[in-house]
Amino acid sequence: MLAEARFLIEEKGGGLDTIDYAAYFNGWIQSSNDYLNGSPYPLIFRAYSSFVYAYGLMYSATNLFGTSPRVRQPGPPPHRWSRQDELFTLRPPATTAQILSTHPEPVPVGISDVPAALAADLSYMNSDSLGAWYVYLLFRPLTAAPSLRDLEGDRVLFARVTATGAVGVLWVSAWDDESSAAAAAGALLALHAATEEPVVVERRLQRVVLARNFPPSLTPALVEAAFTGTAAARRSGPLPLHAREAKLR
């Protein structure tokens, strides 16, 4: 998108150093919001495009110029476009929070595997981090929700109940302060208020745990493990393509 912007403005005799970036980026943010508000597609299908076009563009511009062009107008070309190539190879952003400039290094929280004590009762399905943008989308329907910039890290675990085959969700999030954590706990209770599945939301200081669709006999041990991080180390998967390509260079 940044290269396209350069092409279009140079066709008109301008350059990347002549753009009013405050207005330009505000327009993209508004487009992202309009898409999230007005598109008939499920929110999960709108998550990617609503993020990359607006916030990925701003991140790329900041990377190219060495500082946010909303803060300091860039100098005239030539610009060092090799810095952009590095975003796809040597130093890709690791998290959506890094792109949003909230918490570049997320705080490790939660568990990424079924606790050994519950191995006979639960089977591992998947584990991941929702990340800043998905957490934002999770709370977006609510008027009272914690600020995205207060999220420090999260971890979700999906596990199947051996006795019933039901799939449960265990999600732990860490926040900057207890006020934000309390807001997150309240938001989770509001989001899950209508479900018939068993739901437990618990806060301890700056961390919040949600356990949904687990039998009451298993939930206390899961919640405790989520707070204390007593499960096995996270399972590793294959590196993403850009990281594998970088290792081959």
C-alpha cells in the first residue's frame, strides 16, 4: 500500500514527503472502522483486512522514515526501501501490538498445554495468543471495555473434555493495572452472559482468566494453572514462511 501511494502521488508530481499524513492515516482508520461497522461478513473474516490496510500501512511508513510521519514530516527522497524488504524477511513484526506500538514485547502469561494432572480428563487441541487486534475485536461490541493499550499479553488454550467431547476455552490476559483488569473481567462477563455453557471469570490483581465450557469439577484446577503457569511448555509449530525464507538467506 505504501508503494502504491508513492506511485499514485508521483504520477501527480508529488512524493511521499508531500503527503499530509495526519489526514491520510485518519482516512484509513475511518475506512477500517466503516468496514468493521458496515460489512455483513462475520467479524472473524474482517479482522485481517481491517487491520493490515490501515495499521500495517502506518507501521510501514514509520519503518521507512525512521519515525512516524504523523509526528515528523519525512524528508525528500530517495528513501531507503531496503528497510521495507526487511519487514518481510529479517525483522518481521512479531505481534499486532508491536504494529500498534502498545507493548512490543508481550508479557508471557497463561498455559499452552493441558496440565499433567488433568491429562486423563482433557486433550489438547490448540493454543495461541489472540494478540492485541483480536482482543480489540473481542471487546469491540461493548461500550465499557478496557483500552487496547493496557493489554500486556494473553494466551488461550482449547481443550476437549474426554468424557463428553465438548470443547472448552481457557483464556488468560494480563493488563497494565488492576483497573484495566477489572474492566476486562466485567467485559468478559457481559460478553458471555447469554450463553448456556458454564462460564467462570476470575481476576487476580492485573490478570484475568476466562474458563468456558469445562465441567465444574475441572475448572478450579484449570483456572489455578492459568494464573500460576504450571502446565507444560508451549508446543512449537513450523516457522512462518517469511521466517523460513530468512533462515535460508
